[in-house]
Amino acid sequence: MRIEAGVVAFWRDLFPGSDKYVFLLGTFREPTCNQDCVAFFTISSQTKWASVEPTRREMVPILKGTLDCLDSPVSYIQCWRELQIEPLGSFRDKERSGVIMYRGTLPHS
């Protein structure tokens, strides 16, 4: 999978007992540990955060039909959550083992 802004991947057991779709932002060099990392936000279909301040201003809606894998009426990129970071080598290992799977790329201009 190409790791670039807009890619959506499915991540089995991202958080203990919780599979998630993730929205990749790309890679960067992490200065404190001097290694390449992947930056991403989680995607959720929970609508409760869309009506609560301040989280509602920090959620990007993805309408059903934008990507086949997202089958809720609306899913949200949760920008209000902490930016997630995974070392690139670990990300690639998880991809090879089937823990992380490419699902599509969101259209952008």
C-alpha cells in the first residue's frame, strides 16, 4: 500500500478489542527517536461526538458511498483524537501479516 494522505486502511485490534478504519496522513521523520513513522487519525461511525462541542468542529464527515468499506450513513475522521503514530517498520510488518489492510483512498482536490 502507498502511505500517503487520503489512504484509508482497516486495522485489526488497533486498540485492545477494537478494530478500526484509519485515515493516513503520510510519513514523517520522528525527531526524538530518529525513525520514519506513519501518522493517522481513526475513523468512527459514532455520531454522538458530532453534536458535542468542541469535538464536532474537529470531525470530518465521510458520506456513505464515498468508500465501499464505510457502510454507515456517515463516518467521521476524528481529528479531535490524539494524532496516532506508528513506526514505519512496524506498520509495514503489520501490513504484511494482514493486521493492516488497504481499503481505498478518499477523493481530494
